[in-house]
Amino acid sequence: MSDNTSGQGSQFVERRDESYLSNSIFDDKCLDELQASDKHEIIVKIAKVLGTSPETLAQAEQILTQVKFEITRFVLHHEYCREKKIGIRSNLLIWLESKINPGEAKNITNFFGKYIK
């Protein structure tokens, strides 16, 4: 039996179907708690960079709120896709763009409709 370091395990992961948190065994309250916990961990990491004053947590939360979708797009395009050499579903890109540039979402949807199938 081989372990995951042999490459066989990673090939299996790449072929797996998509998973959805909405279909998980956890209810909405639990998913909300997991989201709040993950968000708090990120805010604490940002606050550590900002300094030790008490207001850094509030500043860190503002930073996260303002740039979370841009960071997501950056990581997907420049880390995930480059490393894995795989694409991103167009509906995810459209969704991200609608969060980053709400007024441009229709133009982006039209572009994908014309040129990407």
C-alpha cells in the first residue's frame, strides 16, 4: 500500500469531485462558527503585523474586509493555477469579479459567454 508522498494520493485528490460546504454534515450554525473562527485567526495574523496597540484588531478586520476577494483572486491565479497547472471555473471568476467590481459583473459575464465555453 503506498502513502500519499508517492504521488498517487495527489493524483487521486485532483480527480475528485467538487465538494460543497452546503452539503456537509454540519448545520448552518456550525458552518457560521467555523467561518467566524477562521476569520478571527486571519484577523489576529494581520493584527500581529500591524503592531501591539489595542486598535489593531479593528484595523485588521477592516483590512480583511476590504481585500479578501482580491487576495482570493491573487492566490487562485498566481499560486493555485500556476502550481497545479489547472484552470478555475469561469463562474468562480465571475463571482470574484462581481465582489471586487460589482458594476463590472455584467460585462465580465458577457465576455465569458462570448469567448470562453
